[in-house]
Amino acid sequence: MKIRVEIKIKTNDGGFDSVVDLIVSPGETVADVKDRLSTEHLVPFPEQELSLNRKVLEDTAKLAACGIEEGPGPLC
């Protein structure tokens, strides 16, 4: 199963710079998504944190285990 997620890219001052739509698989890890962001959208990988509901997600966590669901949401 593939799902569409919306990722909001924050700027250093706390504002939002852009929004990225990605098609992901629940079996992908947070690190997989961060790698895709760095490749496809030129966001430096070491400087990225992905969070959901203000909780930073661990790189080794699978998206399904993090509660990631299809559609717009608070994934940043």
C-alpha cells in the first residue's frame, strides 16, 4: 500500500518555507523519507528532523509505527 503525505519544511526562524507531497510506503523508515527529501528537494540530510504532533521521529522507525496516515497532516 502506498500513501500520500504532506511534509511542511520549516525555516530556521520557525516559519514554513514550503510544502512537499510524497508517496510513501508504511514500511519505509523515517531515514528513507529524509534521504528522499535531501535528494529530491535539496534539503541537507544531517540537518533534518521529522516530527509528528511535535514529537521528533527516530530515523529507524517505520512510518506505520509512527502513526503516519495519508493526506495533509502535521508531519514537519
